[in-house]
Amino acid sequence: MKLVDGLSFESNSEFKIKIADSEHINLQHREVVSRGSTVGTDVIMARDRSSFVNGLAIGFGVGFLATFTVLWISVFFTSQLSPGVSYAQMISVFIYPLFFLLGTGTVLLTTGIVREYVSPI
């Protein structure tokens, strides 16, 4: 009887078979994970869900920042087109939506990027 890493085996051939079986199982597990297919395991499904949520947060963050930019440019150039409306009047009307879009876009973008690269799953 041989003792290897706390396991006892009767013969050398039985030990080789056990190692071959464990390597085969590890190879199959790596193959399933590397293909990225969902086979019903919780880890793979959690990673897919987490990646989707992170991408959604990044997408909303970019969308909010783009909307902020378009709204700010619109306010600036609209005030230059009409002589009766000044930039100060236009910005006083749209200042809160601009703050909301800038703040929300920055938070969502930062959250999505940080979670995508730091998330343990």
C-alpha cells in the first residue's frame, strides 16, 4: 500500500488510473468553461448575468453622458439663434436636467467599468 498526498493505493497501476481520471475531469471542466457555453452551473450563469448587468450599466452611463452633451450643445446654440433668449435664461431652465444627466452618467459608467474589471465572478 502506497501513501501519496494522503491517499492510499494498492498498486502503481491503480494510482495511474486515478490520476488519469482526475486529469480527464479537469480537462472537461476547462473545456466547458473555455467555450463559454452555459451548462447549468451556477458559476457560469452568474458570470453571464454579471457581465450583462455591467455592460448595461456602462451602456446607460455612456447614453446619459451623450444626452448631456447633446442637450448642452443644443442649449448653447439655441440661445445664439434667437435674439430674445440669452444663454443664461436657457441654462437656468436646463441646469437641473444637465446635472442629473452628468451625475447619473458618470456614476453608471464608473460603476459598470469598476464592476467589470474587479468583480470576482
